[in-house]
Amino acid sequence: MKIAVLDIKGKDTGRKANLSDDVFAIEPNDHAVYLDVKQYLAHQRQGTHKAKERAEIAGSTRKIKKQKGTGTARAGSIKSPIFRGGGRIFGPRPKDYTQKLNKNLKRLARKSALTLKSKENAILVVEDFDFDTPKTKDFIDVLKTLGLENKKSLIVLGDSNKGVYLSSRNFKGSEVITNSELSTYKILHANSVVLLESSLEGIESNLNKQ
């Protein structure tokens, strides 16, 4: 599949980029996409939630009232969950939410996500660019010329580029990553995916590994 290569002003350079059908034009696997996104979101959870149970509460162990004759239910400890300040019954405990997926399934999910974006014509290929001095304004100007200033966009670099990354850091509507950081969730979360020319070889190489 061939797609026009644009410059940072949004104009056609006259060159075409060849997007591999093995990556950008497969039969999407919705279940693989679901599992990969589920894993990504699960890994964002710290799992540090914790509530004190009865045995962990600091308090007196004295029996708070006599067993009989009060006309109310018997009670043996101020730390009981039925009293204010007592322990919590079956409260949350620290938990590891990480999930395991095999590499082939994750590659299939990313290919499926890229294929879905390709079908939506939401993938742009732009020639490599850099900024002499990191400026958010220059980065926003590039997005405007590409028609992406009001859309969530994902910009994929071939290699780390400090100028582009620092220029984008203060702009919440766009995220800049390298091809090795590409994930199914980030692809689907963006309205448009901008691939720099130098990123194409790395993306196809990473997703076609056996």
C-alpha cells in the first residue's frame, strides 16, 4: 500500500511511502486488540490500595461492656468492624494487576490497530523534521499545517528526537513516541497517527518478527 509523504507544511512532497500489507492491511483481530488494551490499562494501576482490618487497628483489647444485662448485643472489642473507627471487613489489599500476553498476540493486536487506522484514513506519513530550539509554538504550527491542532494525535519517531519531544511536552493534545514504544492503546486512543519516514522501517521490523 502506497501513501503520499507530506512535509511539515502539510504539502505533498511528490514521494510515496510503501506501507507493508502485512502490518497495515491485515484482517483485524478484535479479540487480540481487546486483550492488549486490557493489559495496558491494567498495568497503569499501582495496586497499592490498602485498608486496615480488625487485627491491624490500634486500640484497647478491653471488653467494652459486660456480656449480659445491657439490653443490646454483646461486644468484645472497640476494634470490631461494626464500630466507628474499627477495622474494615474484607478491605482492599495491595495487589499486582499485571497480566501476561505472548509476543505474537501483542504484535497481532498492534497490526490490527494500525490496519483499523489505515481504513479510517487516519494515518499520515511525514518526512523527518527537527527543531533547532525546542518551542511548543513551533510544534503546534506543524500540527496546524497538518490539520491536527484540534485532534488527539500520536507522532511516531524513528529514533529519539529531543527537539521534537521537548517541543511537544506542554501540548496535551499530542503524544510523541519512538517506534519501539508503539502500543495498541496509544494507536487507538489517537484520532490520527503521524508516522515519520524514519519510523516505518522500525515499525515493520518490530511487528514482523517471528
